[in-house]
Amino acid sequence: MVAVVVHLHVKPESLDQFVAETKENARNSRKEPGVVRFDVIQQIDDASRFVFFELYRDEQAIEAHRGTSHYAKWRDAVPAFLVTERTRQIYRAIEPD
């Protein structure tokens, strides 16, 4: 399995729009056969900071996700809501196997 961790810093005035777009993308992403988890979390002491934890069965599932219409819609909408560009790290799952 492959984990993707994404960090986002959202403009305070764009929080509602960002959350709405992100919820739609996350809900649809969870329906993809290669997606094991797609969690969106918000920092408690700074509501403008978010982390996505995405767990995929393999690299092909990541590519399939990037080819979906819901991801494209989210990808195109979200940059206007961000303070800085999102960052992303990719990890391999160690446990569970």
C-alpha cells in the first residue's frame, strides 16, 4: 500500500468553499476501488490548516485517482483558496502489510 500525506493552508475567507469542495472530492474518492482510506483532518488550534491522509492499494490506484473527474474538479478549484501551494509526501505502508 502507498500513503499520501497532503498539507494545505487555506485562506480564512475561503474555508467554507474549500471544505465543501474537499468533502465532495473525499466522498467520491472513497468510492474508488483502489482507495483504502481518504481522511481529511483540520488543525484544532489553526482552522486554516488541513491534512489529507490518503491510503491507496498501489501506485496504479494513485494514478487512477488523479484521472477522475472529481479530483480534476477539486484540483482546479482549490488553488484559489490556498495561502501557499499544497505540499505532499508519499510513504509506503509498513504495518499492516
